[in-house]
Amino acid sequence: MTREAFYAALQSAFAETLRQHRIGDEAVEITCRALSPEEAIGATVRRDFPILTGKDVMIQARFRSSLGQAFTEAPLTFQGSLSDVLAADLVGDPHARGLYIATLNAVTRELGLCQGTVHCRTQGPELCAGDMLAYLRALYPDKRRVALVGYQPALLEALANSEYEVRVLDLNPANVGQVRFGVTVEDGVRDYEAVVLKYADLILCTGSTICNGTITDYLDLPTEVVFFGTTISGAAALLGLKRACFADRYA
């Protein structure tokens, strides 16, 4: 699937959802702002989460009484109507894309269509990693070679110390080539084929790929893909993408 086709499908599904709930023409105010690392994930024990090392920024949108967050490299501050957000250029404008995704998450959460739109905080990431390992053991007991797409240190450590084999891809040059928990972080572009197409029998993919535009590299693959995290919460619900996230337990 092309990037254009994916974002067009997402916009169509969101527009239809708004129509069904009769809020498509409602003059609703959306407020969006970037969060500080402490606001986003609290005082975590480990300090190597991407949001703490400057690679990603979390933005937060509010719709009525609900919040939606998204990790993005193109943060912005915005206050305007829902119709302004819906007119976003999702393919060509990464700032507008992040705003749209955060807003989508807030709206779908308000409508009760998804959960986990706010990131877990403080000890949450460590606890979530344990939950993910239990999830994999329960649903994928026969899988052994996991491709972790996106450097998430708590999750990587849990996998590296488990019965699973794991290779990890990342787009941050500061991470690529580094050995973390006995695993070398590989290049998300250069090593994509070797890790995703030839090695993995299960792919755990960060939902922030929906904001950086690389999500289409992880669709329509012969290997099962499970997206994780808060960023993809609304899109996963609307488009039927498999997602595992335990943030609501620890937000």
C-alpha cells in the first residue's frame, strides 16, 4: 500500500466515524501542545527512552473531555476547530500529520472506540514491557524470532532476557550500531530487508510509524505485525490493525 492510499483510507474512515456520530460539522475546539518529557512519561528509572534523549516529542490534543497523544518529530502548538484538523495534508506535512493523529486519538477515545491514548508514566513502561512479554507468550507461543521496530529500551530488555530471539531496528543515528542489552541496534532503512523480510517470524512495530510516514513498510507483509503504543490507538481501531498496548493500566 502506498503512503497516499493509506492516509486517504484513514481520512475516509475517520470522516465516516464522525458522520455516524453526527459530529462531522460540529464546531469543536481542538487544543494541541507539545509535552515536556516529565509530563509525557513521568520520572522513569531508566533515562534512555527516545522522548528523554531528544529524538521524539509527544504532543497532546484534547477533544471534549478526552486526551489523545502522539509521538512525532514535527511537534506544533495548535488551537482551532475539528474541521481545520480534518483538512490536514497527511502525506506532505509532518506537522499536520502529528496534529491529525493526536486529534484522531482524542476523538476516538471520547467516542469509546479505543483505549490507551495517553502514555504510561513513571514505572509504567517497565510494567508494560512485562505485560507485552506475557501477551506474546499467550498469543504467540510458537514464534521465536522477533523484530522490534523502534528502540523501546524496556521492551528490548524484556525480550533480550526472554526465550525469544530479538533484533531491533531504529531510525535514530545515535542508536544505530549501539549494543543495548546484548543486542545491536540496526538501521531501520539499510537493514529492513534482512530483519523484517528475512529474519522475523513476528514483528513488533512502534505505532509512531504512523507519524513518521513509514507505517506502509509494515503493512501487507507475510509476517504478522503487532503495533504497540499509544500513537496508533485510534487508527488501529478504525482500520482494524492489530495493536497491543497496556497504557491504560499505568497512565
